Amino acid sequence: MTEEQDGGGPGKSGEPGNAAPRKRADARRNEQALLDAAAAVFVTSGVEAPVRDIASRAGVGVATIYRHFPTRADLITAVYRHQVEACAEAGRTLLADDASPYDALGRWVNQFVDFVATKHGLAAVLQSDDPAFQSLHAYFVDRLVPVCTDLLRAAADAGEIRSDIDAYELMRGVGNLCIGAEGDPRYDARRLVELLVAGLRRTP
């Protein structure tokens, strides 16, 4: 391996450190790909899915996953945080892109439903005594409640919804509607959540 390839010296341009940032960027992209693969496998097979299934979906060896995430708890925690961050970022993007804050709120709530309803086995994990998971709920609340608050405030300021809606209360309500959705094909949590969001609209 050359100095440029392993990041141990200058790149072809002769500028010191040129390869190291590129290597770090590649490592971040690889980690994101692993997290996306793990999240997809967790949706279909739960958080106890074999690591080899995740490795296969990501197109890497099992050893690569363990190099990034030495324990299953590390992997579950990283996936959960990764998806929380994606949900938080989606709220900001939707609010900036949508002409109607209410439409942005509705689209974000749909993404939130996807996030909540596809956490097969995670509820039991979060209630376990494993210290690795003890801060996840607080992290979830701290990152997503402010995003929901901003969406609600924007929609209320635009006169599209009532102004007395609490973000945490709304998110708890959505979460409660999603309970059991994965075990009953006749239960459509998204439809009920859409009815809930429609009920937020200000009546003439």
C-alpha cells in the first residue's frame, strides 16, 4: 500500500494530509451505508437479526461491521441515533421547502410514523437494563420535540392550525396510535394518524 492509499503521507499533489481527510470521508460514508443497511434489516427482521444479514445487505464482511460496532448494543444505538437525526433534518428541510407549513407538518408526521412503526423489538430493548440504551429515549425527545414544535408554530403562525397544540403531546399521541400496527394487518396506523393531523386544522 502506498503512502497516499493508507493516509500516512502526502497525496499525489504533494500537499500533506490530503489523503487523510479523504480516508475519513470514505469511512463516514461506509458507516452511513452500514447504518442504512442495518435499519432496513431491522425493519423486516427485528433488532436481533443476524449480523451476517446486515453485512450481506451492505455488501461488506461481518468483520467490517464489528470493526465499526463492536457489540450489538453499539449497532442498535447507532442506527437509532442515525434515524433520529434523519427525522430531525427532514423536519427542517420540509419546512424550508413547502409553501404550506401545515403540509410540511403532515409530511413530517408521516415520516415520524415510519420511524416509530418500524422499530421491531426496539421497545423491549429500550426498557432493558442495558446502560447502552438508557439515554436513547431522552435523545429522541431532545432532538425531535423541538423540530415538531417549530413545525407546529409555523403552521399556527400561518393560521392553518390551532395554536394550543403541544409537540410532545402530539408525538405521544402519534406513537400511541402506532402501537401494535406491526402485528395486525387490518390496522392502518397511518390512516388514523392522518385523521389526527387533519383534526389540528383551524376551522373557519
